[in-house]
Amino acid sequence: MATIKQVQVEAHLGERFKIESKIRDHTLYVDQPKTGGGEDAGPTPLEYMFLSLAACIATIGRIVAKQKRITLRAMDVKVEGELDVEVLMGRNPDSRSGFTGLKVTARIDADMSKEEKEQFLHEVDRRCPVSDNLHSLTPMTFVVE
């Protein structure tokens, strides 16, 4: 039987690009760099997306390691990708606005061979909800209030 967890985030955009979001007891800011017209008050949405993926991989890595009794001393995760900025600026409607691909690099500090680390990372990826949402089409509904 499934155990369902609902996740909800609200964000407020005022003037310019600065966005404020209150999540539980945390206040987070999303912004654009000053060169892009923002105040540089926080990471961009794309940087938060990469952080979400990296943090999810690391979190699920800790869960998998505990379940398999692997001593995971540390895990560093790097996420990188490229996209065509002309699309989001409305100057290239013939391309997609998303990344052409993402590369996730993990440095796993544990007593495992490279092959075991690759299998471990594959299982972590399979179990990571953020990774799953990026790999698969997730239906979205947009509602205007």
C-alpha cells in the first residue's frame, strides 16, 4: 500500500525578479543575477532545480546506504547542464526551453569498488523523486485564480 506525502510550496513575486517563499520555518529567495536585472538575493530557479536534484541524490544515497549497511562517509554531487537562453527570452520559438541534457557526477566516499559505486548510484537515481520527475513526463495542471 502506498504512503502518500503531499508537498506544497508557495512563492511571491514582487517588483523585479526577487521571489520570496516561506517553506515551514524557512524563508528562501529566488532571484536573477544583477547582470540579468535582479538583485542577486538568491539562486536562480534553474540553480535551485540543480540543487534539488543534487540534494535528493545525496539524501536517497544516505537512505540506501543505511538500508544496505554501507558505511557512507560522504557524498559529493555535482549537476551540470546547458540550455538555449534564446528560447526563454522568446527569441527562438523553434527550440525547447529546457536543458539539452543533465550530467550528474557523484564522488562516493565508501569502501566499495567503482562497479559497486555505479550500481549504488543507479539504485539511488531510481529511488530519487526529483530524478524521477526529471527523467519522466509528470503531468502538470495550470490554474489561474
